[in-house]
Amino acid sequence: MVTLDESVVVVTGAASGIGRASATAFADAGAAVVAVDVNEEGARATAAAAEDAGGEAIGVYGDVTDRESVATAVERAVEEYGTIDVLHNNAGIFDDVRTLEETDEALWDSVVDTNLKGMFLVTKEALAFLREGDGEGVVVNTASVAGKVGGTAGVSYTASKHGVVGFTKQLSHEYGPAIRANAVCPGLIETALTEEMLTETPEMVREIVEGTPAGRTGQPEEVAATVVFLASDGASFVHGTAVDVDGGSLVD
């Protein structure tokens, strides 16, 4: 069993989907969890679910695109639990599979600011605490299969998630072994983020599923299990990689 007893974990984008599943899984593994989201009510609901799973947790408002908001959220986490041992950068938005021609500057900025700049801001703010612990700090970033290949999403989402993979590799290079950084690359997971795609483009979804060895879509809990493993001592020799959690969709 994976354990993270006495660890303090911050999860962004924690109000639903992969973020909520990860927060709950971290709590089940014994961690104290700080659930951060621009949806404060959702963050608090996630904290309640994490407590139900047996851990300590608080829900905190945080807009990852705003530096002052990020600083306040990190400060709140440290005030409550003293430090930050693990950071799961999960906050992200989708782009409705918009092509370059269909993508205006406002959409581009919104997607890149949330998915990539937000990760930069949160990690930078938490960096000192991740480095100060007795053990190694851990960062797990939510990328996507769209961070490795084209053709699975729109141009802004694909660009931002490629950036997440690069950001993860550079973190590992710059701060290992004091900080161990990895990413997860989910495939098509049933979340609020993908709900519109799942319901309004059934033919596209069917093609994706048929081309996936697992033969189905994924669940947030399946991604969360990998996130928690990467944060644990069981992954102590895993550095700077991006792990596919995609049912095999990227198998050559």
C-alpha cells in the first residue's frame, strides 16, 4: 500500500475530476491535503471528501493565473500545516478542439495562462517549502497525451501541455535531487472538463476508444492512483518523466 503519512500535499484544480480524485487518494494515503481551486465551494467539498477518506484537509480559494492569489493560497497552506512536501499542479482548462484559425488571442491566453503559466506561478511560490524538508520535495504535473502528440486537442491546449512536459523536465534538471518532478499524461478521462466532448462528439469519442487497447475511457481515480504513486517513496528513482495514463492510446 502506498503511504504518505505526515506529508503535506497541495492540489490545484481540486474542485472536481482528477484534482478531487487525487486529493482524496492522497488523504487515503495518510497525507494532509490543501485543495485549491478558483471554485472555492468545490475546493471545500473536496476537502470534506478527503477528510471522509481519513485525512486532514482544507479547501482554499486560488486562481492559478493570478500571482497574488497563488501567494495567498500557498501562505494559507503553510499557516495550516507548516510546509509543503508535495505539489500536484492539476489546474487546467480545455480549448474545445479549436484549430489555429478558430483560436483567437483571448482563448489562447486563457488556456496557456491557466495550463502553463499557472503551473509556473504555483511552483515558483511553493519552491522554497518544497526544498526545505528533511526529505525530497515532489512535484507532479498534470499534462496530457496532447503534451506528446498532435491531433488529440486544439492548438492552444496542445501547445500548453507540451509546455507542461518541458517544464517538468527542466524542473527535474534544475532541482533534482532536492525536488523530484514528474508528470502524468492522461488520455480521454471522464471529467467535467471532457463532458461536452463526450456527449456532443460521440463519433470522435468512439474512434478514440476503438483505437485504445483498453477499449474504454478512463476514470479520474485511475489517474489519481498514478499521481499518488509518483509522489511516494515507491517512485524514488523516477525523475523527469511523463507517464502515460491513457489506456494505451499512444502505443505505436
